[in-house]
Amino acid sequence: MSAFATTIQQVFPEFEPALAQQMENEAMFRQIPANTDLMRPGQFIRSTMLVLSGLIKVYREDDDGNEFFMYHLQPGDGCALSMTCMVGQERSTIAAKTVQDSEVIMIPLDKMDAWMSQYKSWYHFVVKTYRNRFEELLQTLDNVAFRNMDERLEFYLKRQQKTLDSRIIPVTHQEIAQDLNSSREVISRLLKKLAERGKVRLHRYHIEIMDL
């Protein structure tokens, strides 16, 4: 097995060796710098992506350019929404961009369909990806529908801490406001309250989680 196929199996241990080899032969490997747009609303999706390294932000964007954060893709994840668009050959309704330098595998539509019946591990991976993202979207919807902005902010920070596995969250007040579809003034006021309660420490380009 080649080094690339071995890397695929290290990140996706559930895949059969034959599937990893197929990915090396048929899929495209890309190294993408941070802050690069990967997907835009209205774009036709020609391939789905699996993440080998880095971090990718998936979000919604309205006609005025306002953003609403949905979830992150980490190593070992696949993009469920791009898979959904591919099945119906539809245009994307989401946007995605790299947060960190990332390595991804781009899998063409026809290969994704063929592998569903050819490899049980791929079938189970796709189903698991759909299920996990659906549950995550329900959690996000619950936060929007049933929580105040201060509760949504704490949930957002906890989610970022878990994703990054770090107490240091490299995000500005403006970026949080965009992700939560709020204003910078509201987010800054709520962060100041959290800081006064000793839950966070505020820095110019990052937030330090203390006791959330």
C-alpha cells in the first residue's frame, strides 16, 4: 500500500484497504491554505470532500453577505451537505472555507455513487455522516429557537473549545458576531459580562476559556 493510501486509512480507519487504494487512484488530493473559499451558494457541486487535516468552516450566507455558522469539518469528517447536493446534482445552498491550512480528498460524483454498493465501509460512512450532521443541525436549531443570545454565545464558545481541543479560541468579536448573525456590539457586551464573571479572558485576537 502506498504512503497516501496508508494516510487515508490512518485518518479513516474504518475504510477497507481496497477503498483507500481506490481513493488514491480516482480521487483528487488538495492542499488548501487557510481562509480559502471551498464552496459558495449557487455553485454546482461536482465532488464531495473528506478532510485529512486542518479545519473547515461550513456556514449559511444570505443575499447581504451575512453569515450563520453551522459546523466545522475536522480530520476524519466528510461533508454531508455536499453529498446531498451531489445526489440530486443540485446547486449548493451552503458556503465553506478553510479556517486552517487543510488537506482534503475530493471524490467525484460517479465514484461516490459506485462505492456505495461496492464498499460497505463507504456506505456506512456516508450514512453516519448524514446522521451526525443532522443531529448537529438539530442542536444548532434548538439553540437559535430556544436560547437567548448569551446562552448561544456560551454554547458557541464551548463548541469551538471542543473542536479545537484548546482553551484558546483564535476568533475576534466581529467573527463571532458573523457566525451567530448578531452585531459586534452585542457580542462584545456579552463577552465582557462573561469576563467579569471569570468565565473567559479577552485578548485582541483570541479568547481564553476559563470556566464555561
